[in-house]
Amino acid sequence: MTDAYTLTVELTRGGDSNNRDKMKAKVSADSVEELREKVEAVRSEMQEWADDFRNIQPQVRRQLPDDQSELSELEA
């Protein structure tokens, strides 16, 4: 039997393109009750995944050393 009910959810967290998490899920079922149960299960999983994604941080760029003594040679 073909699933009669389908729900697609797309969640985006963060507004900056360097700090944005995007997840998309599609749930299908033969009845509204079955869809409700599946959506609840997916919601729970997506929340756990979102928590995991929040803990992933972009690699921190190497900072330049504060010692800029070599720049004084250019000031002559």
C-alpha cells in the first residue's frame, strides 16, 4: 500500500552562513496515527542530532604570534 500521509520538515539553526546547521526529514505513513508516531520518533532523533551538531565547531584558525618585532625594520 502506498503511504497516504507524508510530512517533510526542514530545520535551520543559526543565521550566519558560517554557523548554520540544516536538517531535513521526510516521514510517510498509511494513517494519521502512524504518521504522528513516526514524526515523534524523528523529532526525538533530530533533537539529539541537533545537539550533536551544535557541539561541532569549525576548526580554529592558527593565530599569528603577538611578537611583531620584525615589523620595525620596515619603519626606517
